[in-house]
Amino acid sequence: MPSPSLLPARPLLVASDLDGTLLDHDGTPVPGAGEAVAELVDAGALFVVVTGRPLQTARRATGALGIEPRLYACYHGALVADARGVVLRQLPVPPDPGRAVIARALDAGLGVTMWDVDTPRELDAGSRLRDGPGPTVSRLVLHGDPAVVSILLDELADEWAGRLRVSAIRAGYIGVYAAAVDKGDALRFASSRLGVDDDRTVACGDGTADETLLAAAAVRVAVGGEPHALGHLPGVVVTGWERLPDVLRALVLPLLQAHRRVPGPGA
């Protein structure tokens, strides 16, 4: 019987959050993280960023890390673009609910930043009636007094449940997105776009905003201390920043180096 032939392993995708994962909480690259990802890409992995950041700041961050993703899924997946910045998919904030949220925020004395695709514009009380969100707004950011923001966050989340995604960005900041925006969905879109099977995906994240991202992946890495907020996910590997580069290599390189044996003719 002829000996089996060797075929390269199927494509493998590595998806990662940025802040708190490949970057520390000050936005500084985690030592060795960029180098580890670059090594995986050189070995054949496809790398994708899935982040809450706008595209422009996500690109600056990957530049500081020394890596270039195939795709950027920004605003938690509301906007997906390729390495050149060409938009491949957008899930915009619905205009009518967006106008209502803007009015509530401005009435409460908060500022509003509207991200039209990836360009920010500040709105004020004089502009809200004539300049509500158009059909290409990736995100609204409501910002101001943390106490006021905290109250409005709870109210808006209840009022718009199922129609908008309303979530905290950090103290004093609220992000408002289309209801369908989800990091796990962004990973599935990226996998389909790049021709990667669901069982060949690796995801890294650090907090509850990354839960759907990790849940959608076959291999899951949660960055941070234990007990970890994502520690309940099946098979999740929890690691601190200092071990992240080695953990990525240990998990991903064997998958990249694997081959499928296919019997030869007449086997």
C-alpha cells in the first residue's frame, strides 16, 4: 500500500483583544506579546484584532506591537476592515434610536461623540435636532460626570434592551452600538471571510467584554489573574501577561505544525 501523503494543516486563525490583553491597562505593549504573535504569523497563522477601539487607534496599537492583522474588528465588531482600512462590514447604530439616546444624553448635561464610520464628531445641544446619526455611525460615546453617566447607563440599558447595545467603556463613558454588535459574531465573520473552520480558531481576551469572543473560539486564552471572570468557559487557559507569549506559542505552534495524513491511491 502506498505510504500516506502529507498535506498542510488547515488555516488557523488567532483573534485577540488589545487593551488588557496584548496591551497593558496603560496601553503599553505587553513584553514579548507582539513578537510571539509575529512568530505565529510567520509560521502560518492568520491574525485578527477584535477590539472596542476605533480603527485608527487600533492600527496605531498594532503598529506599536509590530504586527499587522489580516482584519480589524473594531467597536466590538460594529466595523470590520482589512489591513488597508477598507471597510468590509458595518453594523451601524439605528438612526431613530440613536437620536433618542443623543437627546437623553444632552438633556442630562453629557457630551456626545458620534463615530461616523471611523471619524469622530462632537455633538452639542444646538446640533442634535439637525445632525442626528446617519446610516453609517459605528458608535455613540456618551461622556461626562461619572455619577450621571452611571445612572444613565442603567436607564438606557433597560429602555433599549434588545434594540441597542448599551455598555460601559470606563468610568464616565458609555458606548452605544447596534443591538447585533458582538465580538463572537465578529470572530465568526472573520473566520468565514478568511476561509477558516470554526474548530481552527484561537481567541485571547481579558474581561467580560471578551466572553462571546472566547466562547466562539475552539481554543480560549483568558489574560489576567485567578479567579478570572472568564474562568468558567470550557477549556479556557488562564494566564498572566508575563506568560502570555509562551502560552500562545505552546498552544498555537503545535496546531500549525500538525499535518493531516491522507492515504495514497489504492489504500
